Amino acid sequence: MGVTSEVHYQIVSRNYQTFFLEREEEGRHLPHYLKKECQRFLSCGILSQGFIRLHCYHCNSEKLVAFSCKGRTLCPRCGGRRMSDTAAHLVDHIFKEVPVRQWVLSFPFRLRYLMAYDSKIQSLVLEITVRAISSYYRQKAKRLGIISPKTGAVTIIQRFGGSVNLNPHFHMLFMDGVMKMGEFTSIHIQDEDVHFLCHRLKTRIIRSLQKRGHWKEELDENFELDQEKLGVNQLMGGSLQNRLSFGNHKGQKPAQIGKVLERTWAEPQGPCLSYLEGFSLHANVKIGKKNREGLERLARYVARPAYAKDRVERGESGQILWRLKNPWKDGTTHLKFSEEEFLERLISLIPPPRINLIRYHGVFSPRHAERSLSINKKKSKRLTLRETERIEYRTPWAELLKRVFKSEVLQCEKCKNKYEYVCEITNPHIIKKMLTHLGFAIEIVAPSPPRAPPLAYANQWHDEDQRHHQEFFMN
Ligand SMILES: [Zn+2]
Ligand SMILES: [Zn+2]
């Protein structure tokens, strides 16, 4: 089965042209990068859309590598690749054998809203956060008699929540201690440290936003999003509230499957977890210094893509079922969308181009004087950065690597020697000839043209299924 027959592929392929056309007809212009990510995703990993030819001169084997879209949201394939690359990089080339603590900070609704729209606000909030946690570690270190201690951290900004909704929050991997000229000292973190920091972060972030005029006192927690704004604001606003922004169920939340109770909100509680008026700081995940596998697992978790394709299923009447990772307290196990609605959600998660979602701080930041002393330089079984850099210097590879993933082109699958680049093939006639000759199936990329929405059908399953579930649980 080819890529084009997978559910998530069909969702985009069948609906994206309609989605953008409908928005245009409503006078809501969405930024171009959203459409572009859809288009590029549709030809990702498909040989009939062009590929490069690689040859191994040691064992004479040959490989064709289809171009990747390198999309950050829609493409589970590229998202998965990026997750593995990032995690491997953090373990092999950033974190030495030191304990690592994950700090997760999530925000009140109003701040999520500001951060989703404005990458400058997001960066400001991140800067305040990292500075506060870092200086806390340093203060504790100074009390132990360490002079001018340094901290090191990596932040991965996740834009999504568990129900394919927009929810910008930070996952920060901190060395759980301080570094001084490459020497590490552990710092002990307890519940009260997390409470103290949560309080401090809340105060500093709000104060700094007030100073810049982004946070007004008269807005209460239930403030309404400005629904009058067009296009992307509406798209993001809906997604932030877990509501649908367009189509027949505009303003509604996606139907819940398995719900048996009314959901009651309870303040989150647990060790090394602090909650304060919507700010939640969680620091209970710590990886020991020898546990490199655990560190890589954690890194993969924080760098994971917005959605995994094995959580998307197709229901009996064609609707899309999103399986929740952990069922909600009210019993909900799945959320249900129409294809159009699910696509709307996915598109709302696409970050603006050139926003960097991985940031390095302290001794890990690129120009820090003690960086080379503080990062991991141990050779691993994987290809080292220096080796890959050497490859990138040579011309065809440099261009090539922009379009595919390094891991795909470095090693011969049979003899583990290095593949050599032969050529790049983009001419449709030659592509067809070669693939036919080599016995590959030719997958056709043909997104559905814009069409009128199937109103009756869409309404029907929502109502019917809701009724069905009510009856089921009442009996
Ligand atoms: Zn891709
Ligand atoms: Zn070989």
C-alpha cells in the first residue's frame, strides 16, 4: 500500500483545495505558507514526484530516495524523522552524562492566545522563563560555594495539545545542576522549589506583558476571542478553544466518543507540580546521568510531531476518529471530526515559517564561551556531526540534503559503506520510465478539486451518532 492510500494523506488530498477556496469565498485570507505546506506534503516521499539516485560503489547497490517535504505539522513521516534526528542530536552532541530534568510550563488561555499569534511574545515569555529557572539553579549553586556557575538547557516549543488543538507550551530539558568549566555539580530540586518558581514566573511574565501593553487588567479569564478578525485569527482562535472555526459545526466542540460523565475541572496536583491561575509548572521527570536510553526516549517525546498517524482512524461512516492518548476523566476515548474539520485542526497547528521551535540556552547556546567544554563530544555509533558536515561541503550533497533527510542518504543498507550521489531526477517522463523499468508502482498525486460541501451527510452523522451514544450509555 502506497502513501497515497493512507487516511491522513486522503484527508489533505481530498479537502485542502476546498478548504482554502471556501475561506477565500468568505473573504478570509489565510497566509500562503499554510497552503504550501499542504501542497508539499502531498508529494512527500512519493517516487513519482521526483527522487535522487544513489549508488554504492562497494557493493554496486542502488537506491532511489524520494524528496521529503520537511513539513513541520502535516507530514507524520517528516515529523517522525525530525523527532529521531533531534533526539539523537541532543543525546550525542549536547547532553554530557549529567542528570537531566524536564520542566514543562503551560499557560492560561489568554496567554496561549497571545503566544500563538505573536512569535515575539512567545520568545519574550520563553526568555523570562529560562532566565528565572536558570538563575534559580545558579543561586542554589552559589550557596554551595560555586563561583560563577553556568546552566544549560534546550527548549522545544510544542504548539499542540492532546486533542489536535492549538496549545503553545514549553518543554525545557535542563541539566539538573550547574556547569563550571566543564565540571558538573548536581542541584537538588523539591516541591517547594517548583512552587516558588511557578509563582515567580507568573508574576514576571504578567508584569512584563503589562509593561508592553499586551495584558490588560479589565480582561477577565473568560474573555471572548475577537471573532470578527479574519482568516488565521479565527482559525487559531477556534483551535485554541478546542472549537471548530468553519463549516457546519462552527463554534462547536468536536463530538466526544465514550463520554459517560460531565467533566468537572480539578486543579492539577502531584509531586513537583505547581498550578497557579492557569500557569502550570511541572518538573517531576528526571533522567539519571547514566540513563542515556531514557534521555533519548524523553527527547523523542518532547520532539514528537503534532500528531501520530496511528491515532487517526476512520469510523464506519467515513468520519475521522482521533484516539486520545489517555482517556479523559469523563470517559472520552476518541474525538470525532469530519475530514474537513480534521484538516482545519491540522492546518491551525502549522507554525509560521522560519520560527525556530528548538532553542538552546546557557552553555548550550551557540556562542557561549564554555560551550565546547560543556557539550557531549563522545563519538557514537551514529555518524558524527563532523562526518556529516564534511559531506555537506561537497556540492551536490549540500543541495541534496535540503530536500531529503541525512539518515536516508548516508549509509548503504547492504554493506554500510557510503552511498554516492548519482543524479537527481525530476523530469516526469524519465521518472515514469525508470520506475516502470525497476518495477515500482507509480503513485499518482491528484488532489481533489474544490467542491461543494456535502451538507446533509455531514450533519447526519453528527446528530445520529450523538443520539446513539446517549442511548447507549443511558441503557
Ligand atoms: Zn514530508
Ligand atoms: Zn553497499
